[in-house]
Amino acid sequence: MTFKQDKKTSKEETKKIIYIISWILLLILNIFLLIDFYIVGTIIGFWVFFIFSVGSLRRQDFHMRFLKIQIIVLFLFILLNPNPVYWSEQISRRWMDNRTKLIEPNHSYLPNVNNSFQSWFSDQNGYDFKDETNFETQVRTIDEYIRNEIFIYTLDPGNYGGYMDHIPSMNQIIASKDGEGYLHDDCDGISIFTASFLIYLGFNNTYISEVTYHYHVMVFEEDIDPKTEEGYLSGISLYRGRVMAPPKSDKVSYYLFNQTEMFIPPTRPLYLSILEITCGGSMWMYDVTELFNGKLFGLPPLIGIIPSYIVMGILIYAISLLAVKGLMIFVEIGITQRKRAEIIPRNKLKRKKNIFIIGTILFSTLFLCNIFSNMQLSSTISLTLINNPILISMLSLILYRMNKKNLEC
């Protein structure tokens, strides 16, 4: 074997090593993301984007292109999980049935909460809590007290160093207490605290329910079996979120858990929950619509509704153009100079034209999804379920076309 052949063989071996390492890292990161953020439909949607992307890449320099896919996932991972301090605990708490360990009815902090609650209830109602006989009044009063007197709703990034969706322990919830005595957390922290306190008070048939982007508490009377359809539908849902606004949606749960068990409710087939998670319509209905109308940044009260739409439209369009530019760089990195000369046009004007056309298509896709979201907010027609597939398909098509020589980008 000649020196030239040895060098070629060595190069091929290096490519294989890069490919194997990239594949392993990609798999680990995706598993982490799916466990950590599986309720966020766009993460599972990213799998579809990944499959389309890899399928669209030419076999030449595949190892380098695969490495670039891994870098994108790494970027997404760091974007959603910017604080490595919490990585280990978060994947542990979400793994299998470890959520059951989050509810702590024997926590040492709860007796003090009980003393405060009993005094508050007596002051509010003129009689002791033990004399209240209506079950629903009891649990809803406890929920009201915790949310209004104990907590100030605070999004996770402000509490946990930018972490987008942090599931806290009881100790972390209590550690958030401010100078005025209020605890700070979002729906999951409030629900964990509420469920722990309810069970501490003797409401043993208490569970936490998870739905799209939201935790809430469900309480059942002692003689009710929540694993039966009739029993489950008789439960009392506390702390309904805005994503549960449609009628009877307080009986929607992907699963329920307390300190001893975790189960899928009898009225909610697993395939339906997976479909809803994958499509992630709630994100479009609220987060994206509020991005387009400027409410996410508090613009309407400052400059008006129509100017807010105009400003945000221009901003989102600019971001779309930058995203296309980024995808072009993604396609170009790692290819030889000869291939680069074949793919990348020497005419800068033509290159800018391609960015403009593809960026406009991407913005139009986002705008169409926003229209579907607004239609669902004002009617019972569910169109947001197709938003993620539309966007993922469009991104995949754009990337596929960018890998074709005839697009010249």
C-alpha cells in the first residue's frame, strides 16, 4: 500500500470516528431534550426536522454535515438549558416515575404554613376550617390561600439562571422566599407545594396533572378511584391555566402522579397525548400570537395595537432573513473549496436575492401559522395542530433545496 493510499485510508478512518462521536453526542442530547422538555412540541418536532435534514444531505462529506446537525442540537440544548448547575437534577426528576419524589407532605415547612392558613381561614370566614363540611370548598380555599397568600407567580428563567422549564424540589421552592415572605415559582412549583400541603392536611387522594405547558392539581374524594373513567371525571381541578381554557378541558391530563404512584388517566389515550405534544398547538395560540402582536414585550399599551403588529412584523421578518443566512452558513461549512465554488454564486447580488426569497417564504409560513392561531383563539376550530408540521416541513424543504447545486446558495 502506497503512502498516498495510507493517507486516504487514515482520512476515511478519521471521518468515521467523527461520525460515530457526533452520532453518540447527538443521541444523548436529544434524549436529554426529550426528557427535559418533552411537553414542548417543537422539541419532538425537531426530530422530524433532523430526519429530513440528514436525509437531504449529500453523501459526500456526510461526516462533516452530520457534525453540523449535532452542533445545531447542542446550540438548542444550551439555549434551553443555559445553567449546567441544574442539568443533573432536572433529568433525574423527569426520569420515569421520579416525579413522585417531588411531593413531600412530611416537609418540615408545612406545619408553619398550616398555622398561618388556619388563622387566615378563621379571619376570612368567621369559623374554623375543621367546621367546613363542603369538600370542594375546602380544597378550593386551600388553593386560593396558597396562590394568593403564599406565592407570587414567577417564571423559571428569573429564578433559575435562565433555565426555561425548571421543576423544583420543595427546598428550592422555599429557598425562593423574598423579604416579604412570598415564595416565587411558576405552575409546577405552585402545584408541587399545593399537592404536598393538601396531602399533609389529609386530602390523600391528591394528584398533580400535567398538560401542555402546565402543571395543576386534581383532588378526589377518599372513596373515589381516579383510575376509573367515572372517578377521574369527578375530580376537582385546581389552578387551571390559560391553555386549559376550552370547555371541560380541566379534565385533560397526560398523566397524574402523587408521592406514591404515577398513571395515565382512563379518559386520555396515550396516542392522543403524544399527538398533542408533537404538534404543540398551545405554544402557537399564546406565545407566538403574543410575539406577533407585541404583547410579549408589552408594546400595545406603549405604542398601540396596529403599530405593535407593524414593529413586530418587521422584527420577525428580519429574524427570518438572518435565519436563512444562518442556514446557508450551515450548508457551506465543511465542504471543499472546489465544491464551494460550484455551490456558492460569485454574484453577491444573486446570493442576496436567494436570502430575500427564502426569508420571505419562511416569514410567510410563520405568519400563516399565526393566522391559524388567532382563528383558534376566536373559535372552536383547532388549526394550530398543523402549525408545527407546516413549519418543520418548510424548514426541511429549505435546507434540502440549499443542498442542491441548482439553487446556488
